[in-house]
Amino acid sequence: MFCRRPLVGCTLVAISTVSTMLVGFGVWVHHMFATGLPALSLSFFSAASFVIAIPSAVGVFCWIATIWTGRPRFDSPFLFFAGFVLLFVIGGVSGFMTASVALDWQLTQTYFIVAHIHCVLLGMNVFPAVGGIHFWFPKFTGRMLDKRLGKWTFWVMVVGFNLAFFPMHILGPIGMPRRVYTYPGGLGFGGYNLVISIGAFIFAIGVLLLLVNVARSLRGGAAAGPNPWDAPTLEWSVPSPPPPYNFVSIPIIASRHPLWEDRLNETDERSILGSDVLLDEGKETLAVTALDAEPDAIMTMPGDSLLPVILALGMSVVFGGMLVVNWRAVSVGAVGATITLLAWFTPRVSGGAERQAING
């Protein structure tokens, strides 16, 4: 959206994301290479840790290509998302290095691993989350965050983050162990750790700037309007904040960018911001076709019920009885949970999932 163009290789990015998830089930074991695993296991999980770099690189290059070929607007949300890409690469490369068993044996108990995991967890989660706060705040509240203060927040946080965690990549190879809270003087660790401490405080100042920006904007921020970013997706077609019902009728779209269809030449006869399908009789939802997601039927959803709460209480009695080895409580809880499940799953004419075909 901030690059003013569709994502390059959107399908490839989706496939690479799923591939990363699947391969990731075998990557975490590289943190256990030093525990005495058999050689065959080391080979298998080392290979998985190398292979995961391929789908990750696909995503990175598609993001970079989107920025390179677009016309980016350097608003604060874009800066945080771009910072995520940078830290994703740093954290990913340092993790890719530990795929080598011999190198992992040398680094696994050092501060290099602390640096890697924080680049991954903070860089890949905190920065996009803060960018998301800047991006969604207008939709949540109807007011804009201060743009200048938002950019200050980014630069303070990114400087503080890298001061705090990049020196750890050096401390690890020169021998500073992790999980040790102190160390003797004269080992060459002091200067690096001083920089790390300064960076941590700078990062905290960045978080404080974000909180100040939120508080100020809630009281007197500029009015956002329905679509202050000129975004392409449907949520930005309704007022900010959205009304309780969101859309009067279910929208039908035929592209990933329904609000940009005209300028992207993606207009389709089905691409309308609304349809003649109204869900106005209680708890209903729309059933659609499997391939084209076209409206097919209206499904009536179950009404309010205490049965899920009763089931949760019954299961709590079951597991509580197991903890204290009270088999009578386990039996009572199991019987109660079974009866509740049967009552919950019993079809009801008025509240079941009945389907009403849509004509036309």
C-alpha cells in the first residue's frame, strides 16, 4: 500500500510463507545440536536449517522488489515495516549460520544466540506490531497519530535496538557465555556491554515516545476520515471508527485491491462494494462456493448458549482431578462433559446450521 503498487510475486510470497512454516518444524532442533544427537539427526535438521533460507529469501526479494519498483511513501508505518525487513535478514542470516553443526557447537552457549533470537523475535514481531499500531490507529479511533513523532519513534527504536543487540554478535564469538549474569573484568566484554545497556535505554525511550504519541492523539489528533492512507482494502471503505454493523450488505470483490481496481485495471463485473444478499434475521453468515467464493447460501448459526462454559467447567474438573489423583472427580467431570457435548451437538430446528439457497 505504501509503495503504491501490488505486492510483487504475491502468490510466491504466500507459498514461501507456508513453506517456511512447514520447514520450520525441523529447524528449531539446531538449538539442540550440542546435546548429543545422533549424526543422522544432526544431518537431517542441519539440512532443514539450510533449506529454510530459500523460501525466506523469496519473501525478502519480493518485498524489496515491491519497494524498488513502487513509489514508496515514507510514512511511519512504512518505516517500521521496512525496518522489519532489515532485521528479518539480520536475524535470518545469523540463524542460517547455526545450521552448520561445527559452528553451532562453538556458538550455542554464547551471546551470539542471544543476538540471533532477539533479532528474530523483536525485529520480526515488535517492529511490525508498532508499525501496525501506527497504521490501524486511525481506523480504531478516527484520529491520526502525529507523523513527525511517529518517525522519531522509529529512528529512536531502530538505533536503540541495533545498539542493544548487534554487539552481542561480537560478544559471542569472543567468548561471552549466555545464562551467566556476571563476569570478571579484563575479558574485553565491558565496553560492548556498556553499549548494549545504552541501546536498551534508547529503545525504551522509543517505546515511551510511542505511548506519548498515542495519548496525545487520542485527545487531540487530526481527524482521520475513512481512508487516510488511500489504502486498497475494504475496511478502509467504511467510516473511522467503523459502525457496529461494518457493512450493511456483504461485499463481493474479485481482486486483492478492491479500492484500487479502476487504477489497476482490475475491474470485474462482480467487483462491487455490496450485494443484494442481506443478513438481517438473527445470527446468520454467508456460505460461498469453494473456488470462486460467490454467495451460495445463507447459514443460520447457533444462538447463545451456556453449554460451552459448562463443558469448560467439566473439563476443568477432569484435569483437576488428575492433578490431585482424585478419580471420583475425574469420573464426575467426564460424565458431565460427555452429557454437555451430547446436548451441544444435538441438532435444533431453530438454531442449527440450516442452509437457505440464494436465488439468482
